[in-house]
Amino acid sequence: MRIVSICPSNTEIVANLGQTHLLVGVDNYSDYPEEVEHLPKLGPDLSIDIEKVASLKPDLVLASLSVPGMEKNIEGLDDYDLPYIILNPNTLYEISEDIRRVGKAIGVEKIGNHHADAFLKELEEFRHCSKQVEKKPSLYWEWWPKPVFTPGRLNWLNEISELSGGVNLFCDQEVASFQTDWEEVKKRDPDHICMVWVGVKEEKMKPELIKKRPGWSELKAVKHDRIHVLEESLFCRPSPRLLEGLRKIFDIVKHENSK
């Protein structure tokens, strides 16, 4: 079977299933696991070269609508009459369902079910552990600095906040992605600031930039040096690798509670 993935999280689901050998092409941002780096690159996930996708003669394209603007890719796949499925999860449970769905679609249904069950089992273990956390720190997740975008209640990072023993600073917003501003974040005064700028490598994210914002030097997170530069690939992609991110933030919250 010949598979093309045009979104990093989809590529990572294929990897989770142990089927990267079936991939014949990926988007430019798919960088995990290492073995996909040698594959033909098909353009950024918002502007995939559909003609190049078609030239690879895929049996299945794993598409996505996780970022606004990806609709154009779907239109292109339709124009070329290419077989595809669309993944667009917002919750951790939906990610487990996507693992099952992809497994079935690429002929490894049993493996897909097994890996989805393992994913859910580990989430349950974190859910149990998080209930033991007495002090629930507030976590401000910064997806983008200006304009400011942060996850609301309807996103997996809200769940990851809770499973780590914390609380998403904007859990009161009934959306997946919420646009706010520096002043509102300052009012809410988070215990932790988690920098996960989408598409930006960790070395480019400087905590000093946070500290220079008007009035932010008075924030609890800044005063107590709780600004965390985190790999956006472990927190911003709806794939099984979110578990790795969850383990990291759980350790941060656990360490804080042990003081």
C-alpha cells in the first residue's frame, strides 16, 4: 500500500502503528520519525503540491483540517480524484479514534485497536494520578505571541492541563482556540507560562521576550521563574506523541507541588 501524509500529526499516527514503510511522501513539516526525512516533500501543510501528490500514485492520502486553510488541500485532492480520509481531532479521545481509523484504513486494524487502547490506558493512569494533586496550578499555553492565541476548553491541551494536575488558564472559553491579549493574560496571572509557538523551534523562543511585556514582570510565573520553553511538536500536534508532552508537563507540576 502507498500512503501519503500531508500533516505531521498524521505521519506520527502512521509511525505509532509501525507502518512508516508504507509512506511514499509527506508534507514539509513532517519531521518525526527520522526515517520520513528521506521521503519526497510535498510542500507546507497549508499549500500542498497536489500534482506532486498525484504523481506518487497513492492508495490513500491522510489529510487534515486541523489548521484553518487546509480546505484548499481537500479541494485539490477532489480535483485529482485521489482517495483520502480527513483527520480533525480536538480531544484526546478523538485522537485514539483516529489511531483506530487509520489502522483500519491501511490494513492493520488489530494493531490500531491495540495502540488506541494503550493510549487511552495511559491517559487513565494520568487521570488517577492527577486526582492526588492538591494544589492545581494554572497553566497559560501560548500558541502565538501577537496576536495572542491560546487553547480554550475544547482542545486537547485543556485535557493535558487537567491530566498533569493543573488547570488551563482559559478553560472558561468554550472554543478550541481563543484569541486574547497580553492584558487579559496579565489579569489572570498564571502560575506557569508554557511557550509552544506553533511552527517555531525551541531555540527561537526566548523567555526574555515574555519578561519584557508591559506589566508581565509582576506575574507569578515570571517572578518564580516558571516560564517553560516546550517542544511544540509534543503539544500542538494531535498525535500519540502528546503523551510524551503530557509526561513532561506532569513532571513540572509534580515538582512544583513537592516544594
